[in-house]
Amino acid sequence: MDIHTFIRQSLHLNGMPVKEADLPYIQHVYHTIQQAQLPLQAQPDLNEEVPMTIVDPELIRHD
């Protein structure tokens, strides 16, 4: 399915008007969201990892 057709159908199903001039912008936003999700697909359990914190001893004050 063509991305513009997908966007038109999605907007129509959600009761939103379709403005042809907005389709390239919506496509760009959709593509950006897909790109942002790629690392999550590569490591889906990333949120279960315990973060490691490294503290530089010189930054700790000893008052």
C-alpha cells in the first residue's frame, strides 16, 4: 500500500479531514517515528536493563 493512501485512510477512519498539502509533512513525521523505534526493535528489553552510573571522584566534595 502506498504511504499516502495509508495516511489518507488513517485520517478518514479517525474522522479527520484529508488535506493533500499536509501529506508530505505527515509522511515525514511518520518516517521519523519509525526511525526512532528502530533501536527499540533491536533491543526490546532495553528498559529492563539496570543503568550503570560512573562517578568521577574529583567531582565529589568532601566538606
